[in-house]
Amino acid sequence: MSSEPPFQLVDTEPAREKAQRLFERVRNSLMPLLPSDADIRHIGATAVPGCLTKGDLDIVIRVSGKAFHQADALLAGHFVRNDGSIRTAGFSAFEDASSDPHLGIQLTMIGGPHDFFHLFVEALRRSPDLVSEYNTLKLHHEGSDMTVYRAAKDAFIERVLAGHARISDR
């Protein structure tokens, strides 16, 4: 069992509004500091209308390969590294557990192997059926161990992205 609290959903619309306000503040504070090619996006459930959420804010910051190291160093000076996440030459994760809501930031190199967060959100926004399926998965795991929920979520995301790749190949 994980040492984290169990997976719990919150009231969706107030959480989405709170996350959007924090996203705008974070984006506006980081834009002048990051490389000019930075693409800052609100991702995760609070970015998708109708999607159930645990109420946190996830942001992806996409930068070119040449700007990745600079952006990584800048974010490390402002946020704590997420030690529970992988770190590669094209991906790093940060968090701010003291923000309300909890903030997670994923830094990805555009075109790199971890540059997919925005694709998942775009797929959900295009498909009410996928949102419904994702919500069913979340409801099924409410109150369960966070590790178990994350494994199920990861499998769902992989399946959605595999479908996205097939659509993109056409």
C-alpha cells in the first residue's frame, strides 16, 4: 500500500475554477522567465470540461531541446522537484504542495518521448465518450490506494494515446 492518502474526488466545478485561477497566475509569472518558445498548458482533469477530478492542477511546459536545460534550471529555482517522478534529458517534474490547489508541473522537450500530456487532454476534449469512460474509471477507484488508481489511469492514458497515434497517422 502507498503512504499517500487514498484517491478521492472533489466537487468538480469549484475545483476546476480554482485550478484555472492558479494556472493563470503561474503561467503569467513564468512566461517572462522561460525561453520564448515555451508552450505552457493547463492539463489534467481540471482542464477538461465534465471530467471528474481530485482537485489538483497539472501544467505542462513544453520547450525546444535547446531550451530544456535552461527551463529545467529555472523551474528548479522556483519549485521543488517531484522526487516521485522520473527525470530524463527531456523530462522533469516539479510540484508545489503548499499551493491551493496542489500544483504539479511537467517540463517536456517538444517532440521528446514524454511530450504527450497535451495530446491526452486534447483527446478527452474531443470525445465525451472518453471523458465518460475516464470518469467511470475514477469512480471505480475512489477511496482506493493511489498506486492502484495511478496504474489504472496510466493504462487508460496509454490506450487513448495509442488511438491518438492511429488517428494522427492517417
